[in-house]
Amino acid sequence: MGAERAAELGKVVVSEEVIATIAGAAAAECYGIVGMASRRVSDGIAELLGRENLARGVQVAVEGDRVSITLNVVVCYGTRISEVVRNVIDKVRYNVEKATGLKVVRIGINVQGIKVRGEDG
């Protein structure tokens, strides 16, 4: 359904898809992130998503004005994964809270793959 907030002239409903898109775009901008990943259920293979499908690699759960986000990402080989993940968490939390006014209480990062520079997609 999404998050519902009372406003001066009515109510504002922010869908989970919008939150997922904001989170996916923020993560994709971080250094060390090659892109978002979608895990195909049929064979368990991580698929690298294009910029138009950023929300597909993100799961969002909303309870009142609290949001939990899980991102599936592909990182660049040679980067320190712990630093990349810390930067992603900070940027996603900031962007989602700023854009929606909701409180992000949990961000989970699943590193689905590593891509070597120059490797064909």
C-alpha cells in the first residue's frame, strides 16, 4: 500500500514503488556500486538491472511512518565491500528520509555479485 501521512489540505500517500526507486537511485550513485541486481527465482542467478529498473532490486516494507529497505547490489571488484555498504546505507537513509519524511529504521544490503572492470554484461 505505501506510507500515508496527514497534510494540511488532505493526505499524502507515498507508494512502496516510489520509495524503492528513490533508494535504488541513491544506491546506484554510490562509488563501488556497479548496479542493482535482481535474483531470478527460477535458477538463482543474479541479473544486473539497467537504470530504468532500479526499483526491482529493492524490497520495501512500510509500517506507519517507519520504513525497512533491502537492496540487492553488484559491487565493483577491488573495492572494500564494507566501506561501499556503509556509504550506500548512509546515502539511501538520507535520500529516502529527505524525500518522503519517513523514518528509515533498517537497511539491509545483499551483495549479489562482483563485476570486474571491462567484464561484458
